[in-house]
Amino acid sequence: MRCTRKVRTAIATTAVVILAGLVGAPPARAEDAPVQITVNGNDVRADNANGLTYKGLGLVSANSTSNLLMDYKSAHPDQYWQLIRTMFGGTNPIIDNIKIEMGSDTNNSTGSDPATMRTADELADTSRDPGFQLAADAKTVNPELKVIILRWTMPEWVQNAWNQGAGTGYPAMYKWYKETTLDAYMRYGYMIDYVDPDTNETTRPDTEFVKWYRNAIDSDTDFTNPRYGIPANRQAGAAAAYRATRIVASDENTTMNIGPAMLTDPALFKAVDAAGYHYTTEDRHDGAPDSPTNLPYTKLALGQTPSGQDKEVWYAEGIATLGYSEYRANNNEGANGASTGIGGVQSALDVANRLVKGFANSKRTNYMFQPAIASFYDGAQYSGKQLVSAQEPWSGHIHYDASLYVMQQFTQFARMGWENDTNSAGRWRAVPQASYSGASGTSNIDGSNGAPSYLTLADPTKKDFSTVVVNDSDQAKTYRIKTANMKLGNDQLEAWETRAADPGQPSDANYLHLAGTVRPGADGSYTYTVRPRSIVTLTTLKKSTDPAMAERLPQTPAPAVLDTDATGKNPDTGDDYLYADDFDYAEEGPVQVGVANGSGKEIAPYLKSRGTLPAPDTVNGGGATRSIQTYLGSRGNQPRYLVDQTGAWEVGTDRGGNHLLYQYLDQSMKNTRAWNPAQPNSLVGDHRWQNYTASVDVSFTDAASDPAALGIRQQTGMTTGSAAYNLRVRPTGAWTLYRHDTAVASGTVAPRDRYRLALTGAGATITAAIDGRVVSNYTDPAPELAGRVNLGSGFYRTGFDNLKVQTVPGYTAYASSLIDNMDSIVTHTGTWSKRAANGDAMDWYRTTSTSSTAGSIITVPFTGTGLDILGGNGGDATLDIAVDGVPLARNAATLRSGKRQATYSLRGLPDGQHTATFTLKSGTLIADAFYAISARVGGSVDTGPIAAALAAVGSPNQSEYSDQSWSVFTATRAAAQAALTGQVGLDTVGVTQIARRLTEAYNALIPANTTDTQKDVGLAGALTTTQDLPSTVVIDGQSHPVTWSTGSRSAGRTAYTTLSVWGWTNDAYVDGKRQLFSANYEVVPPSLAYYIDSGVTSGQVSPQYAAVAANQPLMNGSADQASTGPTTWGYRSDGVNVKAGTNLSDKNSTGLWANSGRTIQYRLPLDPGTYTLTAGFHEWWGATRPMSQTVTIGATTTSGTPINLTPGADATGTVRFTVSQPTTITYTVAKAGGPDPVLSWLAVAMD
């Protein structure tokens, strides 16, 4: 996605080409026989103008994925328009169609897009939805670009009409679609090309409505209505263009029902121009060969239909590459630990195989990326799957992935697009007889089996062809192409290739380059050997003379943290502001907006009639122009840098004419059947922000309103409770401070219709203030340290104004950069699993590096004052840490952490370039990414704790201690002494860490006659919260008396967590020396009744359960079981599934999940007493998952703490209850408005 490069050409070869391997690739196996391909001109169907014309690649704009693009346009217009040219421009555009999934202000995936009509009376406004403007801008460089619309959920006024019965909602739906279409026509100058009237990802196509909709378009004569704003002299043209709209159906997700329906319903066949479905490469194979359910899409595309007419078939939604290709290339998932380069599951080559196999198996000729451009804040559901990342509008940084070169292996070598009405546009045809894919899979495509995979496209005049070959395996593959009945004017082929770099090369060395030329052999065939993990296009076109082939993807500004002056627009690192927004935007200038195939002067009166004030001029004159519009007018009053998760967040005016940010969805607009139902909330800012104060004015128009909310440090999730800390206040003055969705403080202030909320995060301390008065100070024992600002409300009109994000005196404001675990600057030593395939959306760039092998090392160069290790960890890892070769800590404990949270924070270093080395001593470390901490600190810093620590350690005698422990002590002491003399970038957290590291190093001094190497015992047992550490430990099967380190003896204990401790044996272990060791203990409360590791089935062993069962008697005799009767302990198995693919050594990894609409229930017999049931939950699938938990005893049900799981995170909850006589209680976990429930473990202890 980065860098400007020059194309290189290789020396022409004859029948074969030089073979070269990937980084670390194993030797190729013995060659299979060459794959034979025949390109026969008789198979090039020039008469097939719909089904076999290869349309190309599409972009889906939906669910906030295009949101921040409008901010790029205003903040960095050069970068924005460069993006438009790169993606949509040129003779062979990468993207030639855009599908807009119309929003309803609610969350159906990664966020919400605005509804173009929130009520039946409101005039349609497509400027709210960035997808429509993106299409208009794209048409300035490609007027032939196609635009498609469909919907998922509906605005409530449409939903209410739809709910009245079959057919009664048709006119309302049509009104919404039509007025939206005509607004885009008048506002941007283009008519929508295709409409899918049906619900996105339906499983039961609404064929009656599709046919009704087609008829409604064909018979519509109403274009004079003043609501449409069409001048009289344009109404006839608008009517003709509108009635030319085509129909696509039905955007099913893996179900394939529309095809058979089209083959058996002549009216439906006539109504539908294109059949599209999602996320599978396959056709149906049901019934006899002549059955409409046997290869229906192949029949549609080939014209094997009752009328003989062919139809378009689309891969109407599919993934783009997951993660960044340059990071993925550093994986070790290939054979014998080799890299898979740009290949592997969900890689660029996987996507290429989807294009190939999608045509070969189901004749799909249009592949649409959801999304191609990710322009929303990373951390929402389904993050990290795109061709282009545009997620920092303030910096102008855009990441163009190498997968774009892989896509150009298709788009650069054929004339793609749609044929005209006379079938004379010369669009290339796909050739079924010369296309095939044996790669495995139907959604995620795994080409490691080495099977052939190729797609052939040909000029309808038979003068040229291109064959795209994908080899996503570790073996070379030879292809032999013969031609027949072609009219080739060139007797040689050019071979263009994209693959990962060879050892020592820059990462982009082998992207889209001419690898050689191939002349025909004696028999007239062309033979070429395709390298492992590569894609090659063999073409008769003379692309080596095309200047476009020398163009490389753009360079863009480097990533930079959002740090502005008080206007929120201008970068400024010298004041106390990180960001501000008064929603007036006086500082923002006019914006250029595409006016496709139209004139800005013609459109200006329409915009003025809709309340937008455009300037009369245009730029880039001609058929495609840009109009100049006011900042807010150009974007439908959408606020700067906010990405809506749920709700209608727009700038409006109060009674005094002042601009405010309003959330407009009220009680009459909220029931839109969202996929991810939640209260309205919107996100703003930088994921690297750490210590800051966010403040905002909130106002209410309805005394019955739900709370307004201000949240800080949000990394993942899409709800108000996704913010790590959030303050919510009602019109009555009742307020509550939450850690996610768990209340930690509450109270009441005097009721008002307007409040000033402020929330400060300073290290682990969270301070809440209302109207300038502190109402709560909360210290989080497991703090979440970084993230964005969240604004929230209920479904009531709620106002927000004067948002400010400011630094905290004495604290570092932010991390300056994020370094991925697979960045090439990061080195791994020892045993690491570097995973990119099937990565979690909540892991940065969907990559992780994991090790459970003591002695494994990860080394990270960085610039700054510290480094955070991010990743979802269990907290059992201990680390030795060195910086610039100097040891700073031994056996440092890590924290249990959620995805994208810090498991270890290293602070207090002098500002500058450093290299940090982390050596795993025990446990498991999952490294996702690293935050390099900046030196952005304001105000004074008290270094008194460092001076106190120096005085406390005094001057110990070196001869009494081991060399290793002494080296750590002297290094930390020297760092503490240096910090007292003045250190740039030192903040309060750094002071605390320097003092603590010194104290810990002193307490960790080891007697001189102790081994330097440390044995990791692993899980050594269980302890209650009050038990002392044991006096003996079993090491290598033998019990040894031990001495525990000072820090281990004083370590705090929290029930149901893992305690990591270390010490040394009292007796000689090896070579007359005492053995240094580390160990883990599962901590539980005394008086346990049950300790259940859910989902650990018969025949499996739960180490945690075994340890606890050895510590105290339990009522469950195994880790888990299904209940076989009303009084037998265990889970009720009906509708419940055991999670597969788990880590049995992590109780949060195992568990149960419920089927749709079901609950998870446990029956637990208990004796009389008062109990606390504690349960643990883990989010496996990247969803935001609110749940309830209850205990039922007879007719009485007691509710426990609500659970709100966020992506990749762990959570616990409790239910306290009393049993008056021996009975069996029922514990139930149920969904609370979101996805179905999950459960990882539970325990019951008597109070």
C-alpha cells in the first residue's frame, strides 16, 4: 500500500522462465505434468453481451466504511483526489462500480450510515451518505462507472408501512428508493444504474416485490412533483434515464435461491438483469442436470435459459485482503515454517483465487469488495479487510496495499466493463473452457494443494487474450497454453508477475513487474512455469510499452497523531489541546464535489433549494466537473471526524442560531431491526490517545430522555459501553460512571437541561466532573490506557457542543506510533507462531506472534520514552526486559489484557531511539502490536518517588548476589539516578515505573549460589485468597523446599485469576547451586462449592480444574458435563454447543455458545447458605455482546451484574443469592438485545 517504485523488465526467455523461491520457501517438489490450456476462438462468445462480459471489480460503501473519506477531502484534498484517480481512473481502472448500501442510522456491521429520508415528509438528502458523493467523485475520472443501491434495514416510517401486510409497504419502499435516486441525479448529475429492491443478505428472495418494483419503474410517469426539484426542461431526460434503471437480485449470503427462481418464473427473469450473491464461489448442484437448481447461475450466464437470453451473475459481496500484505509476508504458516508470502488463507492470492474460482464455478464476472476502501475507525466489527486503509484524515496518510497490484493482474490486461446496447463496446469475454480452479474452499480459498487455478479473458474480436494464473502453493507450477481459431497479431506472450520479495530485497521488489516473454514452441504452444506463491498474467497485449505499467501506488504522508490547536483543524503540539470541535466550522473552507456528466451551474439551483449554498463556479470543466460547496453543505451537515456507530449525528442549530451537534433519532425512529442494536453513539479521535481530559456540553430537549454520555479510551466495539470509561447523566441530574457497562460510581447533581461533562484518564486514575465539580475519582486495578472519545445518547434528540480533548499536566498525552508484531523491523528469536491466516478482526492488522517457549525473544526498535506490548493475554507470562542491551527487569509480570490492550507497559526511558528486548521466562505471550510512547508531556513532574526509592535500597554488597540479578539492579539504579537530573519526556507514570523497577530489582536480588537459568514449573496448583505460598514446589517430579522472592510473597491476589510467582530452591539442584524457578497458581476463594471449566468435555483435561479440585473439595467431580436430569449438576444441552478449537490451559478460551434465540443454563444442586456465583465470558467472534445472568430458585429469580462483552475481550459477572433449603438452582445466561449468549466458566462460593 505504500511507496513509489520503478517497474523493472526481465530478459526475455523462451519456453521457460527462471524459478525463484519465497523467503524461506522449501524446495519445490517434483514437477507435475504441465497444465494444458486451450484458448479457442470458437469459445469466445462475442454474442454473449451480459453473462460473459467481464465487468471487473466493485466497491461496497456501507455501514460507515466510507465515512472518513469526506474528511480526507477537506483536510487533505490532494491525497483524496489522488485516491480517486488511483482507484477509479485510467484506461484500466481498478474499480469500475460502486454499490451503496443505503443506511437507516443504525448499525448493520461496522457502524451506521445516515438515512437519506428519516420521515416520509423529509426531502431526500444523499449528501449525508458519503457513498453517493464518493460515486460522484469517482465519475469525474470514469464517467462510465456504474452505481448500484440496495438496503439492509429500513427507516422506521418504511418499516411501519412494510409491517402492515403483504404488499402494503411497497409504495413506501419505492418512495424512499425513488426520491433517493432522483436526489443523487439532481445533486450529483448521475442516475443510479442498478437497484436491488430486496433486503441485503436475505435468505428468501422477495420475488413478488422485485417484479412489482420493475413494473413500478417501467410505468412511472411522475417527474413533475416539486419534491423532486427537477426543472421542466430536464424532466423528460430524467424520466428516460430513470426508467433505464436495471434490477439486481437478491444479494443473498451463501444461499442461492434467486437463480432457480429466475429460471422458473418468466416475469422474474424479465425483471432481473443481474443475479448476485455473497461469500461463496459456488453454484448450486441440486437435482438432475436439466433441473433449475442444478448450475442455475452457470445457465443464466451462458444463456442456457428458456428464452436463450444470458444474464449477468455477480459475486456481489466478498472480502478484500485481511491485514496488510507487507506484514502478512512475515508469517511462518507455510510448509516447514516458511512464509506464505503474499499468499495463504485470506491473503491477496486467496482473493485472486476467489475471482478465478468464482467465474470457473459459477460464472461470476463482477467481484465487489466489502470494503475496498476502509475509511472508518479501526476496531469496529470486521476491521482489517480492505485494499486501501484511509483512517487518519488529519494526517492524510493512506495505506495502499500490495493486493492492489494483485488485482491489477486482472484489470490491466483486459478491457473490462459493461457492453453497450449495440454490443459494440469491445468488452472482453471470460472464456469458461479456458478457466478452472482446483483450489480448495468456497469462501476462504486455500490454494496450498497446488491445484491449477486460472482465468482466461479474451477480446471479442479474438485478436488478444490474457490468462491469469494463481499459484498459492509452495511448489512451482508449469502451464502450457495452446491457441486455436484466434486472430492473434502477436506471436509471443508477456508474463507479468506479482509475488513477495526474495531475501534481501525491498518488500515491493516483485510487485506487478514484467517477468519475461514467452515465444511459442515448435508445436505452437506457450510454456511458462509459475513460481510458488505468485500470480502471473500471460497476455498477448504489449503492456511493456504502456506507460501506465510503470506507475506505482502513491506515497502519502506518514501516520501522525491527531494533535491540533483549539480549532481542531491545524496541527499544534505546543498547546494543551489534542482536539476540539465547536461544530461551527468557521475554520473550514469550501469543498470540491464531483458533478458527474453534468454542470455545476445546472445543479446549483437545486442545491440552493435544498438549503446548500454552492459557489457558482466549477473546476475541471467538461462533461465531468466539480462544484464548489460550503463545508457543511457538501456533507449533509455531518460533523468532522465523527464516525457514527448508531444514531443520526448531524450539525443543527439551536433556538439562538448556534451550531450544535445533535443526535436526531427519537422514539419514532428507533425500531429499524439493526443487526447490532445499540443506543446511539459516535466515535471521534485517535486510538493512540492515552492520558487526556475530554469535555463536552450536553443538552436535552425532552425531560424523559435517556442519559447523554461521554466516554474515553475506546479501542474496540460499537456501543457507549465500549468506551473503557464513560460518564452518563440524565436530565434529572442523576449520573453514573461506568467501566465499560459496569457502574463504579453514581450520584446526583442539581437538575438542568444542560451540563458540562468532563472525564479525565491519567494512568489508572479516572476522574469525572460535572459543571466543573469533581463527582468521582476511580482507580482501575486493570486499567485500559488508550483510545478514542465516545459520545452517546438515548433515542431522544440530544445536543452536544464545545467538545474539547486536552492534555493532563504531568502525563504523556499519547503514543507516537503503532508497530505491528510482523513489521519487518521486529525480530523474533526462538519458537514463535506468527499468524496471519484467519486472523481476528480485533488484532491489529489481523496478525499475532505467540510463544509458550521459555527463552523466546522478541526485539522491537522504536523512538520514544517507552513501549507498550498490546494483545489479548491471559496474564501468565513473565518477561526479562532489556533496553539498548541493558537489563531493566527480570521475571516482570504481565497483565491479563483484552485485544488491543497493554499486557505490559515499559515507561520512563529517555526520549530517543531505543531497542527493547523481551525474553519470555514463563507462560504464554501473545504480541499483537506495540505502542511507542511519545515525549508529549506538559506541566511539572514530581520525581520524589524516585528519590525515595533510591534512599530505600541503599548500597547493597555486590558479592552477596548473582551476577544477573546484580546487573538488573545496577541498571535500574543508574536509570533512577539519571532521571533525577532532568529527563525529557519523563511523566508521572514514568516516575512511578522507574521507582518501582528499582524497588523490584532490589527485592529480586538472588543469592550468589543460585542458577542463572530459570525453570518454568507452569501451573503448580491452586491457592485461596488467604493461603500462604507453599513451602515446597514440585520441580521435575521432585519436591523441593523453596524461598519465594519478596515480590512474590507480597503479591496481591484476586479470585479467579492466575498468580505468577518465582523463587529458588533451598537445596542444591544442579552443580551445587540452588535452582531459580517460576510458577503459576490459580487463585480461588475459600469455601468453593463448584468450579466449572465450561466446554471441557469427557476425555479432556482442564489443568485449572485439576488444580482447584486438589486444593479443596468440589461438588462437581469433573471439569464440566451435561446435566442428565433435574437434580444433576451440569449444563442443559438443548440448543447449546461446545466451543471447538480452544486452549484447555486457559479457562477463558473454553466454553459454550447458544443457538439462535436460546439460552445457556446450568443446574447446580446446593445446600442452604448464601452464595456468590461468578462467571467468566470471552468474546470469540468479534461482536459486541450484551448478556444477562440470573439464578432461579423455585419461583424466585435473582438478577446478576449485566455482561457487555466487547470484541476479543474477557468479562466476569456475579450473582449473589441465598438458598434456604437443599435445592437445585438454575443459572441462566441470555442475550440482552444482541447476539446469542456465550459462557467460558463459572464458580460458586459460599459467602
